[in-house]
Amino acid sequence: MTRARILDEAARQVAARGLTAASLGDVAVAVGLSKSGLFKHFDSKEAMQLAVVEQVQQRFTDFIWTPTLDLPHGRPRLEAVFDRWLDWSESEWSEHGCPIVSLSVELDDQPGPLRDQLQKGMMQWRRTLVREFMAMRDPPLSEPEAQSGYFQMKSFVLGHSEARRLMGDPDARRSARAAFHALLERAEKGAA
């Protein structure tokens, strides 16, 4: 239970300040522990950071993907995933934005286990959604078409976040959904 509280607080700080700027002392104070108390749950700062990356990725999957598993493959699931992905940044991380985006920016050129863990999860996410794009029609979309669909989908999510958070655009969600709907229409016709 305490470990979960530590990871939740560390993830919140990562979303706000970045992984390296999230200090053990600040996390400890926020959860009512001493710094040495944190080390009862993690061997090192690096072990806690790795656990944060893993926890955020699991939480992302649980929030976005798991609720869509009963939906048919292809467009119905992709539409639900897209809406939940927007919800993820709007409601789950409304205060500081998506920690995965923060981690991606911070770790993209930092070799090591943290980047490896993040990259592994993001590659799995891409493969999963590429399969969903391929399942949109019969015959299936080609792999390059499906990869393009995933790339655009993610671009719309990132664009939505920037428009909403940085630009204060109250219409960001509608714009993102309209762009995604147009992408799905093109993909169904084989022109993603």
C-alpha cells in the first residue's frame, strides 16, 4: 500500500517536473515518510524511477486499453481507445499532463534501463494499435497503411494535448475527434 502511494506521488511529480527533477525528498514528504523510509521500498533512486515508468505504463494500459477489450476489433475499438486516450490526458492527468509524454521527451536520448522500459512499452502499444488498424477492413490494411494510421492517431492525441493545455483551446477535443474520424474514413477506404 505504501509502495503504491509512493509510486503514485512520484508519477505525479514526474508529470509535473520530469523524472530526474522528481526528488526523493519531495516524494517522501508528500507521502509522509522520511527519505530513508523510501529506501525500505526501493533499493535506489533508479529502482524507484524504473518502478514509476512501469507503473505509469500499466496505469495507461488499464485506463485506455483494458475497458475496450470487449469491443469488436478495428474501428469500434479504435474509436473507444482514442476517446479514452483523450480522457487520459484530460481527466487522469489534468493537472500536469501525461507522464508518458513527459518521460518520452526526457528519455528519448538517454540510453539505459529507463529508456529501454519506456521504449518497450511504447513499441508494444504501437504494435497493438497497428493490428487494430489492420483489422479495420477486409482485406486488411497493409502494415505500412496501419503504421501510418497509428502515427496519425498519436499525432492527434499529442496535438489535442498541446492545443488544450498550452493554447487553451476549448475546441481541442472536437478538432482531434474530427481529424481522427476523417482518418478512420480514409483508412476504411484504403487511403490512410
